[in-house]
Amino acid sequence: MANTLEQLKKLTTVVADTGNFEAIDQYKPTDATTNPSLILAASQMKQYEHLVKEAVKSAIVEAGDENEQVTLAIDKLFVKFGMEILKVVPGRVSTEVDARLSFDKEGQIEKAKKLISMYEKEGIDKSRVLIKLSSTWEGIQAAKVLEADFGITCNLTLLFAFAQAVACAEANVNLISPFVGRIYDWYVKSTGQKTFAPKEDPGVKSVTAIYNYYKKFGYKTIVMGASFRNVDQIKALAGCDNLTISPKLLDELTKSTDPLRKELSVEAAQALELEKISLDEKQFRWLMNEDAMATEKLSEGIRKFAEDAVKLETHLRELIKAAK
């Protein structure tokens, strides 16, 4: 019998959630995603030291003062990692915009355009890159402009609430990444319940509701479950459009031969009785305000990605000073 990962690949597009090219190559996913935390970790690995040095060296030559050099070095490093990833996946790589721009619509648009321009200068077509933006109102509206006006496909991350998913669908975003594990974490902490049956897992239920809603009403936005804590969460979402999975859990799935069945399907979703809704900015903000879990996890996620972006900046600044 095929291992569980091979079975999953027949039902769902598997995406590697890592900046480690070796892990990506080992598990043969279709796509790969990165974020500031993953890039920070990968940039400190010996085997990727040459990419960091290349980014620093070219930033010193091309940019003006030290602050501009640091900013350019980070952009170059993200693109360099993305290019290496694209050598080992047949599909797309997600490259994230600085989380500190999460509430700056125009800033996110400009940064996204810059990153895509850098990829294109290296011969990478924009169709192979997803720009990752936080699922704030500003991030969703930035994605709407990038998709419609510039043909830049986007991945809306840090998505915890149904309201965020609805707003993304109405903005015709290419792909969303609802976070299963972080929703689970919040409920474990807030309720004291340490375990959930897979179908009752709050993160699994959230992604299932989003998937069913999208398929019921014919939205083209891809649902990519993310941030898993265990393989049971992954198995419970077999059939979802995409699932982005860490190397640790990919390894567990490879070593398992448990039979897998399709849990989500377009046909089942279309048979459901669901109500279609539409949200403007005021309604979106109110629904987010009323969802303590989503509000807390979105803020926490932005802070964590911003914190790791600052750590990466500090690391690159030190390298730039040492190189002069």
C-alpha cells in the first residue's frame, strides 16, 4: 500500500511549509511556502550561508545608506530563497511581505510589486510566485488591487476567521491559508481541553466551513490549510484544495501506511444548505472584533513575524557592517 503522504497527494495539492530546500526536495511537494520566521531559521543554517552573503554583497553595491542596504538585503534574501525553492518544486513559492506593513495597503502593494520585479529580473515569471499578505482588511484590499490591476497572485495568511475568508473570496484573492494549528492552540489554552477528536478540532472545523462555503458558491479562491500540530488534523482535511505541511509532519505521513479517505469534496459542499453573505469594511471589522480568537491570533501572528523580521534585519546589518 502507498504511504499516507502518497495517498494524500492524490486527493490534495501538498505544499512544503519550510525554507529548507533539502526537506522540500525529499518530500516532493507541488509548491512551497516561506515566511520571515522560516527564512530567519534557514538563513542561520551553514548550508545556506552563501545565499546570505550574496544578498548582503549585492545590497551593499546597489543601495545607498545602511538602512537601504539592510532593506534591500532582506528582499534579495527572500527572492534568493524563493528561486532556490523553485528549482525543486514544479509549482509556486509563496514569498511574504513584511508583516510591519500589515495595516498599510499602499505599502503592501509597492513591496509586492518590488518583489515580483526582482523575481522577473532573475528570469522567474510572476505566475510561479504567490505574494503572502496578512489577512487584515488592508492586506485583503491590497491583494484585490494586485490581482486585478497587476496580475500578481496572492496568498492571504494569518487567516483565523470566517469573516476574513469571505472578504478574501469577495476580493478574488488567488489563495488563502487558514491556520489550523494556531486556532487549536487558542482553544486548548482558553478552554483547558487538551485533545479534540479530529472532526471536532476547532481548526479543522474552521477550514472545513470555509472550504464548504467556497465550493457551495463557486468561489475560485484556493483553500490551503496551514499550521498543523498533528497528522490527524491533516487527515481530517484530506480533499481540501491544498495543505501546507512542515517537514516533521511530512516525515510522519511518509512513514505511515494508514488508509486515507477523502473528507472534503465539492459535491458534498454543494449539497449543503448555506447562506451567502457579503461584507463591507465596517461589517468585517465588527465581526473580527466579536471573534476573540481570530483577533488575538491575528495580532499575535503579525507581532511574531515582525519580531523575526527585526531579528533578520539585525543579523544582516551586522554582516553589512562587517563586510565594509
